[in-house]
Amino acid sequence: MKKTVAIQKCNSYNVESVYNAVKKLIELSPPPNVSGKTVLIKPNILSPKKPEAAVCTHPVVVGAVVKCFIELGATKVIVGESPATAASTFAAKTTGMYEQVIQNGGIWADFSKEVNISAPQAKLAHNFAFAEPFAQADIIVSVAKLKSHQLMAYTGAMKNLFGLVVGLKKAQMHYRFPNKKDFATYLTDLNIAAKAQYAIMDAIVGMDGPGGPGNGNPISMNFLAASTNILALDWICARAAGYNPTEVPNLNDAMERKIWLNSEDEIQLVGCNFEEIKCSTFKAVHLKATAHSLGKMLPPFVDSLARLIFERNPHFDKKRCIKCGKCIEICPPKILSFAVNKNGSKSHIQIQRSQCLRCYCCHEICPVEAITLGRF
């Protein structure tokens, strides 16, 4: 049976244009019946940035999705997110998302309290502490932003659901699953638990380059996409950005599970053909071999050298750093701290490099691009 991915060209965030495009997507690839039900929309708010930075799902897209689901008969449309180091409602207001949600009849939910969700079919993680509104919803919808990503290469609708985990608990998961393969498996397990019934991709303006997902470059891709099959949506969007989806760790893991898809051949595009959305200028992040992936093949002294050669490390720019401490707060193994001047004032960020997980949480969250990734 074919898994439909609907695509609509859209060249700007004009309110009417986006609404019409989202409405058409829903016609081409209808979601489950939401009449009389509660819908939870999970957008992406990595950090409280303005829409033009392309860090978050654009508020106009979120507003249009809220409006369309209310028109479909949903009794309640809840929208929520849990940024790692910012208050949920503050972040939503800063991005402009809160206003769009309220204007279009939705309810903003502060992801602070948790509920336990089990996933007995999972491989690594069988229990998840999701935000409480998850348990109130009948239908879960991922409304993602297409971006490059330092750890997973690409981030889209499946990775977006990681935000169901509240606040700094996300950093703890990076600590629990420090290498790419295990973290990819964890993300698939999380999607099994989340059971999203619909997904929409904001790719009108995406983010590419080595700075993604928090400090990359906005890039016009000029389309929106939607599907009832979250993996099919990500698979097509990753290809549109120039990725081979089998080289995106979490997408490859999800395909191997054969829960959402048995093969790429099952995906059917409607609305537009692939050539209309393919972006030849997208600067994709291509993952290199790492010391983690070499595993026990290397003796300890060679393993240390391999980390220098293969893996990128966070480097801290003393001049750009504003000493906000967000990187210290989010660091899973707690190996970052401020050096202190003789007068007791904060000097610069220092790192216990031998204990670094290379999860790049610090790089994602830095508000002033003071953290770069490089070898040696």
C-alpha cells in the first residue's frame, strides 16, 4: 500500500498563501478524522529566536495548521514545545508562535509537567517522560522545520518529537545514549511511543550548513509537505535537501524497523513532483566516521588519536561569548564551567575535553554563535 506525501510549492510566509497551501496539503493527504477530538501540535522551537533566523517552525505555518484542524472539527487544538534552556511560553512569544496559536483558536500548552509513556516494542528505551498534554490528546501532529543537524545530519518531523521530552531531560538522553547509532535508535523508540498520526514540514525557508540546527544559514526551499506517515515525509524531505536518507542515522534505523515503511518504493508523491522541490544549493551535513563507530577495533592510545582525527570538538570563542551560561546548563556530562578571574568574575568557558560526548548540545543552544565545531 502506497504511503502518500503531499507537497505544495509556497514561496513566502504570507498568511493567506500559507493557509491555502496547508489546506491543500490536507486535501491531498488527509489526516485521521479529528472531529470532536483533541489535537496536539508539536512545532519546533529549539530556542527563542525570531522567525527570520529559520531556527524554529515559522509561526505563520503553525497558525495555519491550527486553523485548518479547527475547521476540520477538532474540539481542542493544543500547541506546545519544551525548549531546552528557555521557558516554554516565553520562547513561544519571542518567536511569534504564541500569538499565531491564540489568534487562530488554539491553546498554548506549557510543557513543564510529565507523564510516563511506555513503549514495550522499543529496542533501547521502553519508558518516556513526555509532557503532560501528550496524554490529553487523541491526535499527535509533528510540525517541523527542515534543517541540517550536527549529530543526525538532518532534522525533521521524527527528530522534532524529541521535544516531547521536557526541558533538560533531553540533555540527559544525550548522556544516556552518547553515540550516533544508539541515539538514532532512541529516536526511533521515541517515535514508536509518540505514535504521531500526521506530520507537516515547513521547508519554505530551511536551514543548512555546519551551523545547523541552531546557528546555520537560512535557505529558501519554497515548499510545504505533509503525510500521515512521518518516516515517508522525512525520507522525501531529506532527499530534497540532498541527503541520502540511508546515511541519516535515525531515518535509516526507522526504515530498518519496517514499522512505517518497508522500502522507499512505497512512497507516493502528490501535488508536486520531486524535481520541483529538489534543492541543489542546500549545504548538507555529511557525517564522517567517528571514534565511536570504530568501537573496540582500536586500542586505547589509537582511539584517543582517532577522536582528534575523525571527530569534531566544540571550541569556544572568548570574544563572542556573552557568558550567559546556557551551554553549561545544557551540557549532558556537566563538563563545562566558567574559568574565574583573580577578582572572582567570570572569564571564559573551559571544557574537560576527554569527557566530551560530541553531542553538540552546547553548539545548538548558543545564542551568539560563540561555539564552533572543529577537529583538534
